[in-house]
Amino acid sequence: MSDLNGLNALVTGGASGIGLATARLLAGRGARVAVLDLDPAGVPAPLLAFTADVSDDASVRTAVREAADVLGGVDILVNNAGIGALGTVEDNDDEQWHRVLDVNVLGIVRTTRAALPHLRRSGAASVVNTCSIAATAGLPHRALYSASKGAVLSLTLAMAADHVREGIRVNCVNPGTVDTPWVSRLLGQAADPAAERAALDARQPTGRLVSADEVAAAIAYLASPAAASVTGTALAVDGGMAGLRLRPATG
């Protein structure tokens, strides 16, 4: 498939997990892709790699400018960079709250703000934010993370309204629990990793974790001309977790 031929894409947090799967898929469908990451070492060709810290405005502006210069513009922005947090409202101190909100919410603001002048010159501009099922479902021990992703969902809708008349579409994907290095690290910290993995699998009606490639496919759709009439939408990629209420399985 080459439906993204001639389009230029930026993917933040694109050195691993969902970001890398997305960058590879966009490139495979014809786009020229630049990855922005804290540590882009090892990003494979033909992806371009730029060092950027989404919590630092100067770093973001420099990376976006350099990437846009090399690519010749920006048509697609995938705001994927983010960090996680565990705990109830009692467990995370103010510093953690500021850090997670700074990366997960203001990181999107900084990167989009830097990319907007380039997106406005595109004839097929699209922004896709990586949100989460945590924005719409109450998950235990995810108070801080859920608050940050709830903000991402609201921010996506506001951005879509602000920029639709400029020809810029803004959407987000809401993944369930995705089989990424970050989730693997969390499982490794559990008292019984196998039991914790089984519980996460069972929480999703499909009975398994979502793959990074499945989320990437949803992002690529929203970014592509095939979704030209789609804006202000949150696309769940969660194995049915958001909407299905299955009866307990019986033996």
C-alpha cells in the first residue's frame, strides 16, 4: 500500500513500542518519517532520527524545525511520547504529578505548537494523539496516568475544533493495555508476573493484550487521506474493553 506517498510525518516517542511500530508502518505506506525521541539511537532506516525532549520547548522547536527542513514539510504529526504512573491519589507526590502532566499533556502542546506552521501549509494535514482507555474507564491504581490521558482526550477535541477550518484534522487513539516494553517492565516488577499478565489479558474481552502494530494501524488510518472526513474522534483499540460488558465465562 502506498497511500501516503508524498506525505511527511513526525512521530514523537518513535524509538520503541507504539511509536516505532507507527513510524515503520507510515514509512512502509510511502511516507517520509522522522522520529523524535529522547534516545533515537538505533532507529532503523529509512526512518530519520532526531533527539527531542517533549518536556523542553526549545528542544522540541529545534527538532521539529530540523526535521521539517530535512523532510521538506510536515503533513502528519503523531503525538505519541508519554510516560506512565502507578498509584492512587495518595501515592504520587506533586513532583510526579507535574512530571507526568508535563510530558503527557504539555508534550503534545509543545510539539503541535511547533508543527502548526508546517501543518498549515499542507494540503492533507493530520494530527493523531496517543490517548488511552484510561481516559474513559476507571482503572485501579492509575489516578495520575488516567488524569493525564483524560486531559489528552479533551485536548484532542479542542484542537480539532480550533483547527478544522485550517484544514488540519485532529484525532486520537485509545489503546487498551498494549504489549510494549513499558508493560513488560511493569510485569517484571509484579510479585507474580505470570498471574499479572493473565489478569491483564482477561481484562480485555478478546482475552489478550493489544499489539503495538494494531495501534499503529489505527493511527495510520486516522493520519491517511482515507480518513479525510474524520476529525475530533477517539478511536478505541482496546479489544472491546471500553464498550463490551460480557457475562462471566462458564465452564
